[in-house]
Amino acid sequence: MSCVLRAKGTDFAVDEFLTKSSLKPIAIFRRGEPILGFSGPNARKADGSGFNVVASEADFSRVQSSIEDAIIFLEQNRAELARLTQFAGVERVSLDFGIEERNVAAQAECFPPALLGSLGELGIWLEFTLYPSKEPNDPEEKPSARRS
């Protein structure tokens, strides 16, 4: 998935919000609980509560498809997203685009006014996270020798 809606707040009653929500989370976290992937007595604990929802399942290398999907997601869920951004305890809602890093001197991504306008109207932040390319940078490098 290349675009995820993230909602979080220190005092966000995430379960209360989700019981009446049409949004289908892929992850839910609660303040004070261990962060996914951490366990044991010294496990890191979540400093807030929230959830993540898929807005696009386009591949990381297909930014424009991800943007198109995200615009549709925002339109289809406008009322619920407005309720979310106004819900007690919610401190931040963001739309995070996962983008594949390209082997170029400078990488630029453009986000259209339709997306930016919708995000601004709803009070949703725009984020993007760069991920390493799936392809080796060096054509001579064998995939098995590539570091993770």
C-alpha cells in the first residue's frame, strides 16, 4: 500500500470513534500499549492512540495512481474524515504517501490542487515517506548481495 491515512492523539478514544465509523483500519494502537514489533518488560509503549487506514494500494513506484486513489478515498469518506478531524482527542490526521526513492540527482513529486484543496478543507496533513528502491542501484550488483 502506498498511501495510508493516519490518525493520532494522546487522549484520542480510538475505540469509541471506530465503533461508529465506516473507516476500516489496518492497524489500531492505544496509548500505553507496546508498539507493534516490540515486546518484553522494556518494550516501547505508544505515547498516543490512533489508527491507520489504507487510502491507496498502488505500488510505491506509481505515485500518480496513488494520488488518484487518495482523491477518490477523500471524496468517498469526506463526512467521516470531517468527523474524525473534529473528534475529541484527535491531534493529527495525515495522509502519508509511501514513495519509492529513485536513483536521480533530485527527486520531486507533485501533488495536484484537487488533493491539496481536499486535505486543507478537512484539516488533514500531507506527508510522504521515501522507501529504498526494490531494484539494485548498481546494474552489476546481484540481488542476493544487496544489503537490506
